[in-house]
Amino acid sequence: MLYNSYEFIFLYLPLVFCGFFLVARKSHQLAALWLALASLFFYGWWNPKFVALLVGSILFNFGAGYLIGKRREHDPAEAKMLLIGAITGNLALLGYFKYTNFFITTFNGLSGQNVLMLDIILPLGISFFTFTQIAFLVDVYRGIAKEYRFVHYLLFVTYFPHLIAGPVLHHKQMMPQFAAKETYRINWDNVAIGLTIFALGLCKKVLIADSLEPIANGVFNGAHRGENLMLFDAWAGALAYAFQLYFDFSGYSDMAIGLSRMFNVKLPLNFNSPYRATSIIDFWRRWHITLSTFLRDYLYIPLGGNRQGVARRHANLMLTMLLGGLWHGANWTFVVWGGLHGVYLVINHLWRVASERMGIRKLGPAWLRAGTGWLITFLCALVAWVFFRAENFNDASMMLQAMAGMRGLSVGVSAHLPAAVMSLVHSLKMPVELLGFLPLATGASGLSVLEVGLLLLMAATIAWTMPNTQQLLHRVQPALEPVARPAYFAGLWSASSLSSRIAVGMLLGCAIFAINRQSTFLYFQF
């Protein structure tokens, strides 16, 4: 079931919401069970047979957590062995469903054999509920978490706002909220706040991300078919995908936080305007925050972090990002994407140290340093997104060559460029072919050149200049982490004001009327 579907908005959500607070009048424990069972139903809507897999994983990890917690004080060595065994079991489950065919394909390519692929369907959200439970097991071993109430643990893992595409939750973040009496009493202020955030997220998904999808698909599918991409085609496709992914994930993150707030539960912030980052280090503090935190706390630091010298630190960074790339998808293009970001991070750290030693870190005006850092960061991320989206290395290479101008312009573009620009094009001997203006981007999407340009401009303006959802609602602190007051547009939005409620109603109405097809969130496939 998708958040951007009529059955979710008009049937599932009202029934679960009303049922939760009605049952809570009789028993908080039964209300938690109601929400957990409703979350299992939500998960099973896509494929009921995977509910048994999810429940089996939950039973296994709850039992493992109980044993680890009991043994850690009396026999730490045994507790550690139990932890290693439980983590191995989780990774084996994830590896079977997500990476078996990837390894078979890689083996066939290297050996020339023809081992048949297995008929495996990837369960939705398996990466997220696996990582959530691995974090729980490690926290139990460290003495941070302890859980003996199965119903609350069941709800912790299955909680439907986060189950399919995150955020990755921690036991200590959620259990105090599930235990609080206030959670089980309806709070109309929280309902208004949650509905506001949900509406904004739905608009991002339906009105922006889904509108950009045909442009991105048209160009990348054209590259896969071997069509001759040109400079403006490639840039339109790459930018369209970058902003599609941005608003798709931002929209999902908002909708998850909003839905949870309606149930009086705050989720951790998972997305914080990453395209405004002025360095790759800053980018990864803003993009998929809970995954970055998980990789840092449960992979990078256990590997040694930065405690064993510069070379080991950079090696740990590279390994962490390579595995983070592989986590996103079972394809070597994802590994390259992760590797690129690993290289970016290493260069970023080296530059910080070198510029500090040379005394040039604060050379020039602050706005120029920030602008240069932002431009370099965005372009680096854009290049990496090409590998993230491309189906294979040949497609990515074609896209990058076209973006670099190695495959020429389009006559439709050249007709509108200043003479000085065209003179430069000819001096560089770049071919100008009669293929029309953005043929793939406009032809596949059904949009005119002007519409493609305006859509990209609108997406860029929102992503780069407007306050994000958390900043707009900073007064009510939508997520667990505090959000600072924005420097501009502050005070224009109040979830409780009449004007804001009218605006939210209009936005929600526009988004609902725009739902004309079932479009999944991109992070569902990871």
C-alpha cells in the first residue's frame, strides 16, 4: 500500500487512526497491538506471503535480544557470540533475497559460466527492518537497550510510517514514546501538525517528483536503447532525476513524520535540504541521515573510525561508502556510486587539513567560499547520481559523455544561443546535429521544451532557496531533533492558524486530485 493512494488516504489511515484511539480508551497495550497488527496489514497489502518472513525475523531478533541481554552481565563472551550469530543470521537473510542473483551474475561474467538465476522476489523494506533490528541487537549488547514487552517490540519494528523506506529507528528513540500515556490520547494539535506535514510531503511526491519522472526516464531509457544523446538531453535527464529523487525521498520523509505525529509519536529527521550542502561531508549529514548515522555508528566506528591514523581512517571511509552503495542496490553501478562518494569524502577531509595548514581555508569572502563549495558538491553528487540511476556502465558512460559535450548539441538549442556562445562551440569543434531540441526529454514526457525548463527551474528554486518542511514548522519541532528557525520566511506558517489550514487543505486537495496512477517511492526498491 502506498501513501499516495486513495485506499491509504481514505480507508486505511482513518480506520487505523480511529481504531487506535478508541482501543486506547480501554487498554494501551491493546492499542499498541492494534497499531502493530495494522502495520502488518499495511506491509502485507503488497504481498501477503512476506508477512510471515517479517514476523519470523521479528521473533528471531526479539529472542536473540532477550538472550543477549540476559547473558551480557554474567558471560560477556557468550553474549558476544550470540550477537555475532544473530547479526550473521540477519545479514544472511538480507543477502539471500537481495544479493544472490547479483553474485550469480557477477560469477557468470567473470567465469564465463551460465549459472541460472534464482526466482527471488525482493521483499519490500527488508533492508530497513533488518538494519533496525541489527541496531537493536548491538544496543542490547552495549547495555543501551532492553526490551521484554513483545507487543512494543513488534510495534517498534513494524510501525507503518517507517517500515518500508525508513527512517532507521533506534530502540531508545521509540520505546519511551510508545510507553507514554500521552501517546494514547488524541491530540488535535498533533493531528493538525501531522496532516500539514503529510500534505506537504504528498505535494512533493505527486506534483513535483512524479512530474519529473517521465523526463528522467525518457533520457536514461534512451541511453539504454543506445540512442544518440546530446548535451542538453543528458543535462535535462540528469537534473530531472536528481530532483525527482530529491523530492521523492523528501516527500516520503515528510509523509512518514507527518503520519507518525498524528499518532503522537515523533520520528527522527531523515532529510534536511542536502542540495544546499557546501561540502560532501555536509551532504552526508543531510541526506538519509539515519542511514548515515547507522553506517557511522555500526560500521565505520567499529572498523576503527579515525582512531588508527589517517590512512586507516580513509580506508574505513571507503569501505563504509562502498558497502553503503551496495546496500542501496545489487548492482555494480551502486558500488561505483558508493565508491565515488567515498573518494569525495576522502578528498574533502584531505582538503580541509591541507587548506588549514596552508592558511587558505578562509581565503576570500565567505559567500564565495560557500558558493564554490556548493557548486562543486552539487556537481559531484550529480555525476554520482548518473551511476545510481543508470542500468549499467555503458549507459552511465554515454550520459557522462553527453553531459561533457562530447556528443554535440542540438540545432533547436543552437538557434536560441547567442552568437558568441555558438562561436565558442564551433571553435571547440563540437558537432551540432539536426535532432531538434531535447528530443528524448520532451518526446518521452509529452512536455514542451518550455515546460521541461520551467519544471526544472521550479524544482531547483524550491530545493535551493525555500525553507524545508521542518524549518517552516520549526515552532512545533516536527521531528525528534531540534530544527533551527529559518533566516527567512520565518513565522509565515503556523499549523494552527486558519490561513495555514486553508492552505494545507488546498495543497492536499491538489495533490489528491493529481493522484492519477500508482507510483512507488524510489527508496522502496532499496
